[in-house]
Amino acid sequence: MAGWKREWVGVATFLPLDEAVALTVGDGQSVALEGFTHLIPFAAGHEIIRQGRRDLTLIRMTPDLVYDQMIGMGCASRLVFSYAGNPGVGSLRRLRDAVEHGWPAPLALVEHSHAAMAAAWSAGASNLPFAMLRGYLGSGLADVNPQIRTVTCPFTGEDLAAVPALRPDVGIVHAQRSDRDGNVLVEGIVGIQKEVVLAATVSLVTVEEVVDDLAAPSLNSCVIPGWAIDVIAVAPGGAAPSYTHGYYDRDNAFYLQWDEIASDRDTFRAWMDEHVGGTA
Amino acid sequence: MNDETHASPRVSTGHPAWTREELMTIAASRALGDDDVCFVGIGPPSAACNLARLTHSPGLTLIYESGTLGTSPDVLPLSIGDGILADASITTVSVPEMFAYWLQGGHITIGFLAAAQMDRYGNLNTTVIGGYDAPKVRLPGGGGAPEIATACQQTYVIMRHAQRSMVERLDFATSLGHGPTGVERRQSGVTTAGPTRVFTDLCIMRPGPEDNELQVTSLHPGVGRDDVVEATGWPIRFAGQVDETPPPTNEELSVLRDLHRRSDEAHAG
């Protein structure tokens, strides 16, 4: 089922979330669930866990709790990232357990800086093979990630950092709402939402609601046209415990609690079993 | 972060009303001005920047890497992308625009960094303790720091002073200070100044004019030279003239504590 690619353009397909994930995400694929602290597609991540996906290459600038959960449930074998902390709280303890002790499975790391990953998303959306930036100067990251290389400017001779464009098999983001034609409005911290949709081979957008009139507040609002999106699934509250600007706030208290829940393998698994399911 | 700040030991004599951690934040806030455009990290940098904005420098421009330009939040955000940062900004841009146009574009005067380890030349480690492939502790990683460290006109470092954090040799070099021997930054053609000030809970350090090695320029009240020597993993130098950091004013202290109290309440849910 997974590996599906729509055969027509011009229409986003509306599906229930479980069907949308089953159609788009398969074992062994590269999958990006993005959203820079805001609009993190937790509901889609939980559905991937319930469907028991394995051996995924997970891509995200800030893995956040959603990847802590997916890694702790054994969905991933590889992680492409630039900041792997619980923002404002500390560690991602399941991710650390995977890296430090190989539990529940070893996790290979492909580590970048934010500036490089943001540029790599832009390059992917621009259909370019790589991104360049004035980056990684004097940083040891280039020594541990062979994907960080150098290009020379043909005009000035300046050496610049180069990283491959991000072109995941599947790109998943959350957004405020879509209209009936699948045009999607993203508001607030827009992060790399648009880039992920355009860079991915197949895109899945979860939304709080579908409305008759998108009511974009400005001509310059961030709207992703429906004809550029593959699948849309309605998932009210789908970004919680992160947030959807204008709908609900970030559950900062839960981000603090997660530090305790994730500190132990058993409490983690019990929490996932109770709140997400699919662990049996 | 906040809990740790509040749990830190109080200075035993003479200054019962404030902690050294508070003075670390306050000292950093005093080094900011109305004309600065500051790239702000979460934790003490965010507290210092907002304290400056709420006291002596209302014109200070704060930028968080989530894309919020010119933001003035009522409470300290828990994360770099809390909604309040967007609500309180003059505009919110995409993350690629943030890093390419605003940071790499050269619009930031001060980048504020913290780290798990720093060496005598202000090079920073936020990646791993131990070896990279089999780390003892896997830290969160670089995030925005590697480019903040080189693209901002100068950087300030704020972190607690301890043997395990002020180290002779970094386990991993995440972000460039003045380079492994203090000269590499200049030699590699990086034109920005790099770390110009380091604020700890014991002192303020600045790079020496000759070789860029950090030296103590100001001791916090009640801190002796021995305290700094003991808490530093390399033989720390002292500048020819070492000042005493002025203690917190009542205004600085009350604004900072009010900010932390409101923030803790806001994040408790």
C-alpha cells in the first residue's frame, strides 16, 4: 500500500487519518513529520506507531516529543536532525536511550545545524540537489557527518558548506485548516511547513478543520495550494501537546511531565499503551 | 531551568537577598543596549534579554530562531517557539528565511549562547559528553548555535561555572569560539568577533587582547579568586584589573523575579 503516489495533480485527496497514514507511510521509508515547535503532527505520529511501522528514517529539525515517542516505540532506525532536546526542559530520554544503549533498537544519527537543515528544506522545495550556506565554520559536525561538504563559489572563490537537499519519501505537517479544495492555511510560526510539503515525494497535511471559506487574513498569508498537496486528513487537536495557533496553546505542563514519563522504559511504555495504543 | 535557578545556594553572608545565578543573568542583561539586535536562546539568555528590555533597554530587539522578529513576550517562553513569541512579534518569518536572510544576512549584533562545555577560547560543546559514536551523554546538539557563533557580530556566553563545564579540552567542538588555540577563528577569515564576554555565576570573563584566552575581568560579590580557580578546568587567568560586579539593584531583582514567577505560573498549566 505504502509508496503510493497520486497519478493526477490538481486535487488533494481527503481521507480519514488512519487510511491516509496507511496509504502514504511504509516500512523503511524516509519520513518527515515537521513543525518548528508549533504545529507538530502528533496525531499522525501516533497513527504511524499504531500501524507498527519499522525501520523508518525520521527527519525533523527538532525531534521533540513526537520522535521521542516514535523512537521509543521502535519505529526508527535512523534520525536526521539538528536539535534533539525537550525544548526548555532538557533531554529527550527515549532518544538518548536509543543512542546511548540501543533500546529498543540502535539509532543511526545524521546530525546537522538548524541553518543547514532549513537550507536543505529550501533546496528540496526548489528541486535542487543540494543547499549551500556559510555554515559549520570551525564546527566538528563536519567531521562526524560525511554529508557536510564544501563547494567553492565560482564567482568569488569563497568556500561554502554544502548539504544534500531533503527529499523525503513522505512529508507530514499539521496546519490550521483547509477549504474544500484542499487549500491549506498555516498561521503563526510557519517554520518549514511549506518547504516540507513541496520537497516530499508524497505529502500528507493534517488540519484542525475543513471550512467553506479559508478566511486567510492577508494576501500574503501562508497558504499552500491544494493542488500541491497529496493527502489531507482532518485531525482536530492533532498537534497537541504542541499547539495550533488560534486553536489551542502549547501544553507546556505536559512537556515538563514528559521528562518524568520518559525517564523510565516501563513508565514510558505504560503511558504509550494507555494514551496511544498499538503497543501490544 | 527555573527550578535550578531557584534551588541554587544563596550567598551566605552580606547579600542574603539574591543568588549568584540571579547575578549571572543580571550581569548579562547589563551588557545589552537599545541598539542591539539579539538572537536569543531559551533559559538564562532569554531571561537576561527580557530583563534588559524591561529595565534599561526598552528598544532592544529580540529575535528567536523560530522566526519571531522583534518580539516582546509578557512571560519567558518555555520553548523557542511558544505562541506568545509570535503574538508579541512585529512579524514572524519562516525558519529558512530566519537563518538565511536575518542571521546569515548579518542583521544580528549579539548572539547569546550557552553550552554543556566551554574551553579557554570560548569554543562550545552542546553535542556529546564522551565520544561521538558511543557517548556517555547524548546532548541535544547544535541547533542554531554553529551559525549563531559565526554570523552574529559578537556572541555572549552564559553558563554556570564548574569543573565539568569549564574544561581543558572539549569532548566535541560544536560551535566556534576563537578556535582550538585561540587563533583559528581569525585565520580562517571569519570576520565577526566571536565570544566577547562570558557570564557565569562566579564572574565575568573576556578574551585577552593578545591571544584571545579568556580571563576574569570581574568577580561577583563574595567570590574569591580561589573559588574561580577551583571551578575552572584550566589554569584560569585574571586580568590586570579585576573589578567587583555590582550587586543586583532592587529594580533588577524585582523585575527578574516577577518575570520568573509569571513564567512559572504560565507553564504550570
